[in-house]
Amino acid sequence: MKKPFWIALTVLMLSGLFLAACGGGSSKPTIVRKDPPAEYAGKTNPYTGDQAAIDEGKALYTQNCESCHGTAGLGDGPAGAALDPHPGNLQQASKDASEAYLFWVVNEGGAAAGRSASMASYKGILTEDEIWKILAYVKTLK
């Protein structure tokens, strides 16, 4: 009768050790930064520096992005507060990532790029021109 008790206790202790070994890491998700697929690679924003397009991009950003990414693009929008992980900091992303990568993520959604599926695909919702205008505006955020 004692043998099953010790086996169960050993299994329980080993399970506890395993769980303890898995804990303690960062609660922040690992960001997977991949190169965009061939059909997106090398794309550049035709609206960079075009003030009229940037103004249109601001209006589109306000309608489609601000609720999650926030007014300044810091990922602190009211709808984004409920998401886990929180939305990305677009000010930083526009410095760190290529235009092609950012276009790919907005067009195909976060899951396509190994990021959060909370970032929806805007393919079919926004035109390519509208996405580029939003990205031209995001580049101006400070």
C-alpha cells in the first residue's frame, strides 16, 4: 500500500519541479521579426513625404488604428488595453522595420508575421494605397 503513495508523491513533486522550471521567464511575448514574403519584399511607400497623403493617412489611422494603437501610436489605445499582448508601439516599429514588413503586417495581419492574431488583416478592408497612406502618417508620429 505504501508503494502507490510514494509513486504518486514522486510524480507530484516532479510535476511541481517541472512547472517551477517553466516559470519565472518574461511574461512579455517574444516578438518574431521575419522578412516579408517575396511578393512584399522590396515594396516602398509611394507616399513618404507627401503631405496630402499623410493627412489622409491620419484620418484613416484615426478610423482604423487609433482605438488599439493610441493617438501617438504607442500601443496604448483604449481598445488595446484589453488585448494580451498589448498592441505594438508603431513609433518604434516604423524605425525598426522595413516599409515592406509593416505593409505586410497591416495587409495580412499579425498572425501571418508570427505576431499576435489580435492584429487583424486589413486586406479587403483598406486598399493598398490607404495602407501606404496610414504608414506614411505613422512615420511622422513622435
